[in-house]
Amino acid sequence: MNDNNDVFSINYKKSLQYWADIPPTLDGVLGGFGFISDVDIEGSELFLKALFSSENPPSTNTALDCGAGIGRITKQLLLPHFDLVDVVEPDEKFINSIKEYVGELASKLGTLHKVGLQEFIPKRNYDVIWNQWVLGYLTDEDLEAYLIRCRDSLSPTGIIVVKENITSSGKIEKDSTDSSVTRTFKQYIRIFKKCSLKRIKQCKQTNFPNEPNINGVCHAGTN
């Protein structure tokens, strides 16, 4: 990570160039940590089931996987629970890999949006919008605008899920390699409040390796 670059700013073109060189594999989309996928999905599955068991649960009609990569979360988490899953992914080779990766569940795939989240405009109402390890590629301004668009596209009991790493130092960390940031917990809470999102559930992913920036925290919010 590069956290000492005073002139650092998120550059969408640079981010796209970085991912253009990454192979469409599990290890590729997880930055060399493909071995954590099963543990990650198990944690997310528990979180999602807790939402389904809540007092005002989301329906299971339509979900959206944001920053889908090759469709790891789409296949292993969302498609088993939802009738239809749309995806958003800006990298062409990744989005072209999704149907093959998903396999027999591909019939439940909806629209594959080849676009960055900063430009994505939802075209239907969603019961769950899942964001994982992708919001660090958005500037604060674009993140707020994106979350508001997501908020406004939720079904009556719809929920936005954010599963992101947060810094252990309490300070934002900047990565000039892929032009991304790792935000603090407080920064995310501040952004959620600015977007008029109500936080209804939160938990920390367990059993991850002791790497400095692999410490996913799940938030679920609604309007």
C-alpha cells in the first residue's frame, strides 16, 4: 500500500488498466488470495441468512452483484438464494467469463452491465444489492452518488450490503498500484449517513488470514 502519496487521487482509467492485466481466475480476482474464497462465502452466507431471518426481511426475487469479477459471489452466494441476479463489472474479459463460470445456474442470470459503478444507473428494483471489495475504487463523491442511486432502486424491503476492508490504523490507506483506497470504519459510517442509509446489521468476517488489509466488515443498510 502507498499511504504517503500526498498527490494521490483515484484514477478510474488506471484502475481499469490494472485489472485488464489480471487473469479471469479465482486467484486473479482475489489478488492472489483465492484460498480465502470458501471462508469468505461462508461468512457472507451467514450474514445473508441473518438478513432473511430478520423482522423485515428482503424478498428473494432479484439481487445485484456489484464489481462482480468472474461471478464468484454471483455463483456461490446470490444465485442459490435469488430468482434473478444482475451483475455490474467494467472489465470485458471478466464479464465475458461469468456465464461459463456460473455454469448450470446461468439461466438465472439477468443483465450483465459492462460499466463502472461510478456510471452505473440501476434499471430495476432490487431486493439485495451486494457490494464487496469494490467501493475502494470510487471517490467519496462518486461513492455517495452511487449509494443514493442504489438506495432509490431498492424494493420495499430491499437492502444494500457493503462488505469492505477497513484500515486498522484508523487512517485512509492509498494504493497507487491499482488506484484504490481502503477507508476507515468512521468514513464509511459518515458516507452512509450522508446518503440517508439506515444501518440495520453489521458484523466482522472471521477466520481470515493475518494480512494487514484482509478484514472484511459487512454492513447492511436500507433507506
